Amino acid sequence: VTAIPLFKASCSAAGVVVIFDRDIYACRTDPQLPCGKFELATACAFLSWAFSATSALVMFWLLASL
């Protein structure tokens, strides 16, 4: 159940990273922005979603096998 909102949050964070980095070049013009940390946090959010989705699939599989 929590995998869907986590995926939505990861996608919106990735959209913000793309806007900042590639569309408005905010990361290049303002070196005070922690863009590298935000990109790392977004990658960790996607990794967390992948683990959460895998866990949910395994739990459903175990439930179905009972």
C-alpha cells in the first residue's frame, strides 16, 4: 500500500531534479544549492521504492501460497 505513494514522491522529486539541473540550469548558476545531495536523495527514494515494492510482492506471494 505504501509503495504507490512512495513511487509518486520519487517521481515528483526526479521531476524537480530535471527541472533544476537541465531546464533552468539552477544548479550551474547558483552553487549554493545542494543539487548533488538532492539527486542522491532522489536516487535513494527510488531505491527505497524498489525494496518496498519487492517486499510487497513477496508478501503477496507468501499469502497466496498459504
